[in-house]
Amino acid sequence: MEKDFFVHESSYVDDNVTIGKGTKIWHFCHVQKGANLGENCSLGQNVNVANNVKIGNGVRIQNNVSVYEGVEIEDNVFCGPSCVFTNVTTPRSHYSVHGDYAKTLVKWGASLGANSTIVCGHNVGRCALIAAGAVVTKDVKDHALMAGVPAKQIGWVCECGERLSKEFTCSSCSKKYKETETGLIEIK
């Protein structure tokens, strides 16, 4: 039977894994039992997807990223090279967590910069942009631009990725937004 996805011969895919049409899994990856990868995803070199992780459609995970159990990634998310997820709030090598992982949700269209860290138990909002090297230690609002250690909001970004003006207007694609309790929403 012909596969409608690609797995490089150096990668391992465990049993009971779902891989969507058009997805590409490149060199030295490991996709563990129960993982669910959507359609048209790309996993760069040396990516690990842990047990039972759910990854949406159109997700791009660059080289050297481990997506640990407890993390869920919605559609069209970009995970930059060597970005980091955690899944235990108080790790100790001599105490087992017995599968009790803090949940992390990365929402639709968010981008996580190279070497950014997402501390478990926090959500990253729709179309948010996490700068390279930033450490997220709290929930991130929709369309928030976050930078620093710990990450602080330094502005807002459009769905297309451009930084928004003070009036929440994009100079690149002309979309307009308004602020809500959970972040920005587009004005149509």
C-alpha cells in the first residue's frame, strides 16, 4: 500500500501513530506511540514527538525540537529551530511523575522563535509571536508579541506576522484589529 506521507529512512515511527496526508518527517526523527500528526506538516531533522501528542494541520517544526507529552499544537503553528517545551512543573530525577503532565496549548497560527522556551501549563494565543530566545512563563494573548526572559508583551502582531501600529492596523496587509480580554480580534 502506497503511503501519502513521507518518512525518511533514518527516522522511527512507533505503532499506533496517525500521520496526515502530505506530511514529511525528515532525518533522525522519532514519533512515539499514540501521536497524531495532521496533514501537510513538516518535521525537520532530529524532532521528537512524544506519546499521545496531537499536532494539527500545516504545522512546521524545525530542527532539534522535542514536543513532549502534554503539549498540543493547533493548525498552522511554526516551531523555530531548537525551541523548547517542558511538561513537568517540578522535575526531579528521583521522583516519577507517573504521566501527570502539565498541559500546554499552542493555538492556531502562533509562531515560536528559535531557542524560545514554553514553560508547561501555559497557553500561547492565536497568531501570537514569541521572539527568539524568549521564555514564556505565563499565558500569551492572541496576537501578542512576546520577547525577553521572562517573556513580556512588547506589542501586537497581525495574522501575517507584521507588527501592528498603535491603532492595531497592519501596514503590510491592511487588516485591522480591536482589543479584547483575550487579545486582538480582526475587524471585518
